[in-house]
Amino acid sequence: MKKSLSLLLSVLILAAALPAASAAPADSGLSLSCASCVLMEKETGTILLEDNAHEQLEPASVTKIMTLLLVMEAVDSGQISLDDPVTVSAYAAGMGGSQVYLEEGEQMPVSEMIKCVTVVSGNDCSVALAEHLAGSEGAFVARMNQRAQELGMADTTFLNCTGLPAQGHMTSAYDIALMSRELILNHPKIRDYTTIWMDSIRNGEFGLTNTNRLVRFYQGTTGLKTGYTSSAKYCMSATAERDGMELIAVVMRSPSINQRFEDAKALLDYGFANYAVVPVYPDSPLAPVDVLLGTAAQVQPQPERDCRLLVRKGEENQVTTRLTLSENVEAPVDQGQTLGRLDVYVGEELRDSIPILAAQPVDRLSIPGIFSRMLSKLLMAG
């Protein structure tokens, strides 16, 4: 069913059918064909646009985002290496749907397997990776569901690692955005694979072309994953970055392959046209804070984290900061001890508050040390 996100009349007509979480702004100007969608900004996780975001639907091969997340977590933690050989089981080789026609006993490095999953959605490679990590697809799927719970994916139940049709294998556009964000935010090396347009495996004998056309035809595309089955229809999570801001556009149940890509592009276009990410710094360098009775006279304050603020276009010049910082602090001072805070405003609205912490520890002077310091000051005064 085609929904208009721009016409208030359409919103009113559909209001009774939409879940309470749906929030399709009447002024978005978008007309989408998909059954549900989410547009999320990567850095802050802010939802910029949504419609039927929590409706439970079949994700098809978009499921593989969770498969890739677990694999990349294992790689980045050192549990496995990209060069590790993966031996293909008869079960993995027997997967239907999208595949690279692995044979039982064939070996392929983890890196090549990841490439096949991201570029051509290889079901056989997904299962082979799952077995390599967890011993069986069933054990791997248990990990998938555990990780989904940890990420707050309350609408999700995974029954396999591929997205092949299975009764009860469901998720939502919102949950897909959550796992997509976790993957691209904390495992940026996945871009090495998701941005491939054409490549090959088996020494050039088997060609690969990305199922995500946006990689070739949409400026700034960084991935991520498409999906299709006859029951799920056309789904995808699309990621793109421009001017330092990366967006995640999720569409589910688009009626055709072309409409899927057009829906994703429309969401991404909306985000890039209306929002920006602004780096925020204190108005001036943070001056050292005096330490009373410390082995060092001062301690250097520093922000707990970098601040990059999501704002609407046109609000960039309205961003201001207000610094609250202790004049002095008594030793001992722990590294990471709070010395103040940096409040970040857009206009008069407080948008963020960043703790200011001690960059290094400072021990307290001993009794002899106090007398020694006092004596030194007396001698210098004389």
C-alpha cells in the first residue's frame, strides 16, 4: 500500500491502522512505497524520520547484518582472523537462494566469506561463517538473538543466519536500524566490503556484483545490505555519508526492486537536505586547575568525549557552549575525576552536557613533603 508522508489527510486516514510509535512528519514531503521505514543518524542514533517503525515484518537477507556484526565483533576482538580458513560443511553448501556455490570441503578465508555475504548475499557463506564461529548455525542463531536483546531489538526473533523464509523469523525497521548502527559505528572496517561494486573470488573465476545498486549510483554510499523473498518483498538497510554525517535508511516491504532503491534514496536525500552534524569545542583551551596539597601544582582538565551535535540545517550558528570548571581541587586527584562540565546549547535549548575530567592523577603531599614545600617557600621569600 502506497503511503504519503507529506499529506496530512493520508496520515489521518491511516492513523487508526498505524502503531503508536509511528511518526511520519506531515512536512517531510516524501511519498514512499514501503510498508515501514526508519531514517537514523549514526553518531547519535537519533531517529530523523519513521513510519510503522516497530511493525514486525520479514527481513529476508537484511538478517545478515546481524550475522556480519557477530563476525566483525569476533574479528575485531581477535577471536578469529580475516585470514583464517573456513571449511565448508555439507549443510552450508546445501543452502538455497543467493549463493556462491560453495562445495563441501572447500576452504575460503574469512575475508572472502565476508565479501560474499556483503556483496552478493551468499547464504552458503553466511552459514559457513556461523558454523566457524559457533560450531553450528543453531548455536550461532542463539548468539544472534542474545545480541539483539543487548541492543534493545525488542521486535526481533531470528531463526536462521540467512533470512531464508521461516515462520516467526521477524524484525522491524527500527531494530534493523539499531543493528546497522552498531555495525557501522563500531566496526568501520566493514566498509572495505560493503562499498565493493564488482569483484571476484576463486582467483577471478567467479564474478561478484553488489546487490546494492546505491554503491554505484548514490553519492556517499557506504553500504549496507539488501534483502528479498516473495513473502518479505524488497527490503534494505542503506548507509551513506556526506559532510561528516552518516545516515541509515531502512525500508521494508517495498513492492519492487526499483521502488526499494528509490525509497532509500528519498530517505537519505531528506536527511542530508535537512540535518547536519556539527563538531563542538570549548570556546577557548581549557586552563589547568590548581591542586591544593598535591605533588603537582596543577592538573590538566579535558572533555570526557568528543562532541558532535546533530542539528537542523540553519541551526549551525546557534550552537554555543557554557563551561563550568572548578577553580581548584584538593589532592589526591584521580585520573578521570570530574572537574566540571561543558554544556552545549542550540539557542536556549540544552542539547548535551559533557563532563570535564582530570587528565592525570595527582598524589597528595606527605607530611614531610608539606614541611619541605613550606620551607622552600620561606627560603625563597627570604
